[in-house]
Amino acid sequence: MINRGKDHRSVEASAPLLEAGRLFAGFEGSWWIAGGWAVDLEVGRVRRAHADVDVLVLARESELLARHFADRPLTVTDQQDGARRPWSPGETLEPGRETLSLDTGPVEIVFGAADGADWVFHRGRRTRRPLEVLTRTAPGGMPYLSPEVVLLFKARDGRPKDDADFADLAPLLDEEQRAWLAPRLAPPGAPAHPWSARLAAH
């Protein structure tokens, strides 16, 4: 088992997360710290440097987002071709492909699909997780994605940092989280994911 850091609040006190919390203070929709910082919040220590802070927002709440950042321009980035353009409030963005960023600051806003009380994974739109299960809350009150969902996002990329995140998070998953994640690591019909055997061993 990983020796979890005892001072989880020190992660929340990191400058990038403080800035993310400041930017989303008063936001009327749901939001979660995602990506590598969500791993750090779960593990309880800052494990590596991060290029930015991924914040997940539901695509259906984009109007709330536009209202919240009405005085600050947001830029759309197409993650497939790298094209960038100003975001027009009211424009629907594609979860998993298009992200938003501010002109300054560390935050990258990613969009999640949802259906009623469920979050829906953008790849294939078959995988669901109740929004209430999706949410973890750090000791200081910062919301972040549950670790099995963070790993689902990371499973398809195959980057060394994602493998490191898996190594740190896998021992912390409970039986239900492992059972939910295991069959979803690879697309239907694909060979077993490299994490599958390691996940079963914990």
C-alpha cells in the first residue's frame, strides 16, 4: 500500500489549486479538479510538476460558465488539431475534444457529458457513473474527481506520467472501484489493457 501523505491540506494550498479555487468561487454549476492534480489530492501529496490544472465542468452547464466568466475572455482549443479561437458564450463545445482556457492562469477547462444524475464518458457514451459517486471532496472543501474516473480518462493515453498516476492510485481503490474500472480500461473487443493484471493484483 502507498504511504498516503498525512497533510492533504498542503496539496490544496499549492498555488495552482488556490488559483483554481479562486477562479471558480461562486460558480453556480458543478466543477471538479481532474487530471494529475486530482491524483495528488487523493494521494495526499504533490508528486510531480503539472503543466496546468484541469477542471472538469459539465457541458450542459456551459451557460453558467459563460455567466461566471462574463468579464474574462475564454479561448477554445481543439485538442485534435490544436486550433484555437475565442469562445462565443452559448457555443456548445464537444466533451473530450474541445477545452477552454483563460488568457492568464493555470486552469484548463475540460467538458464532461451528463444525462440526468449521471456523468457519461465521452468515448462511446456507454460508460456512466452517478455524479454523486464521481465527486470527492478534499479536507479544505475542494471538489475533485473520484480516482477510478481519473484513471479511466488516463487509460487510453499510455504516457509515462499516466502509468505513474496508476501506480500511485491503484492501491487506494476499493473493491467496488476496481470492479467498475477493470472492464472499462480498454475499448470493447480490444486486447487487455496493460493495467488490467496490475489492477487485479491489488
